[in-house]
Amino acid sequence: MNSQHTSAGRLLGIAGLAVFLAACSGDRPPAESAANAPAAPAAEAAPAGTELPVRLIPNVPKNAEAYYGPDNFHIIAQTQDPAANKAEGRETGALTYTFADDGTDIRRINDKGQDACSYFFPDGKRLVWTSTKDNLDMPIGNWSDSNDYPQGAELYTSDLDGKNVKRLTNNKYYEAEVSVSPNGEWLVFGRQIDGKMDLWRMRPDGTEEQQITFTDDWQEGAPFYLPDNETILYRAWKRSEYGKIKPTPMTVFTIRHDGTGHTVRTFDQAMNWAPYPAPDGRHYVFVRIVEDNNWEVFLGDLAGGEPKRLTFNPGFDGFPSLSPDGTKMLFARSTGGGFMSNLYTHVMDVSSLNLGPANFKGVPDITPPTN
């Protein structure tokens, strides 16, 4: 679990989520931000008028980091499964599943190892996912600890039934946090070498690998393409700040997929976690911590300005993503039993926010604040 899925140090070293998934996120929340959090109350309906309509996806085991396919109906997610390899101290691990957002058509894509980030191709015919399935002789590692990420986590593609699997990477590195450009021509992903996370791109057949970022201190992850098929939205944190500032500050950036046009999009010290772009090319959903260590989903603007809060819930809300038509938002909500425990994917109707592709007018510039 993308992440959204966040590579911020020992990221999921919290009992709730670590036991629940043991997977990548295109983004994973920082452990030190939540390790001492009190048990969350059972999730309750938000007060009237504060939250857009929300519904639980039924029938599916505990799951998180869900992304819509091109039909705006089917979803791919990291799902708790007893068949997954389990790290010491964990009850289960995660495998890749797909299902419809009404809780039907549930399919397990892989049946061994531990899985992490996954995504649909825009033609709706193939999937890309992360797994340790071919490196079971290597140490299990810990998806929650950047010092112990599962080396040998590889990228694969398959058809919608988990058949015709093609392995794209073959090395001893950690590779995850993968997504696909809207035109299907590129994959973008994170790769860790000697403890350093950077962004890479490659073709869907595994050719033309190219490193995009080259940073010693910044740890980049959770990359997603914007509608122009060239600009990538991602977040990063600094190794030099990790453990010294809590919660870990995270910055949202954009960069062109050839490594040029690097642009800072947030200028505060907040934990701007798990950003995911809207199909209008201007907005993005992400997570911030509000009062009482409450993790909530917000809507941000790449052009700047104050974000809009979307979730109002006493328990954890995170891992947001949007449907290709911009009408629905997926997010994981804790359903009680402790901080970040019992996570299930929910759907929010965001059609009133006008985030659809018809509103795409290019990726906006931003003027940094002067104060």
C-alpha cells in the first residue's frame, strides 16, 4: 500500500495498517506521525452538510489504495489475503484484487508472495502490479520501513484475470509505486538504490528505462501522470528531516517525465501526503492531519491557494484517488477498532466539484508565496 503508496521512512510501522496490509502505497503514511495516536472511535456518519455522499464498497475483504479503471466502475486494490506471505508479527499480507465498485466481480490477480502498488492500463485490457512472488528466497523485508523495503519487489503486467503475466523488472532493487500514463505509452514508478528513492519511467513492455529524478536527500514517490501525458505529480520528503520533525513534512511537486520542468506546488511544512491528480489537470486530492491527529482528505489546486476539506470523520481517511471521469473519489476509511485499523474502500460522489476531463485547460503555473 501507493501508494497514493508514502516512502517516508518507517512508514507503516503502526500496528493497525502494518498488520492489515503489509503492502506498498503508491503511498504510505509516516509511522512516527501516528505511532502514538490514540485508538480511533468507530467511524460515524459525518454531520449533515459537511461531507459529500459516501458509500462503502461491500463484499470485499479489508483493502486500501484503490484505483479506478477506465470504465469508472472497476477497481484495483491491495486486499488482505491469508495466502499472501506474512512478515514476522503480522497476521496477513496483501495481494492484488480487482472488483467493481458495487462489490461484484471480485477477482484475485496474484496468489503468492506479497503484492503492492497496482494500476489499470487505460485500454482496460491489462494491469500492472508489484509483487515479491519470484523472489521468495529473499528476506521478506518491511513495506513499512524504507531501511528494509522488500528488495526484489518487481513489476509485472497481466490481463484482467491475472493470466499472461509479463515480468518487467529483474533486479534486486525495490520497485513499486507504479502507475500508467493516460495514453498508455509510459509507466512511472519508484526505485530504491542504496537507500535512495527516485522516480523512473519505462515503456509498458519494460524497455526504454529512464531515471527522472536524481536526489540524495529527497525521497520521491507516489507518481501519477497528469492528462497531458508528460507531467507527473508526486510527493517527496527529506531523509535529513525524517525523525526530527513530526509529522514528516512532505512537499507536492510536478515534473515533466523527461526530468525537466521541476516545480514546487506546496510551500508549507505540512504532511501533504498521497496526492492524486484530478482529470481536469489542475486539482488533486491528498491527505492532511487536522486536530486530534485526525487524517482527512483534501482537494488541492496546482495553481496554489487553500485546499478544500472533503472528509469529516473521527477515524482515519486516506489513500484518495479519482475516477477518470472525475465524478467519484475512492478512499480508505477506518471502520473502528483502532487507529488505521479495519480499512475498507469507500466511494464519495464528487460530481459537483467539476473535476472531469472536459475542464482540462493545461497544467497551470504557480507563483510561490512571498511570505
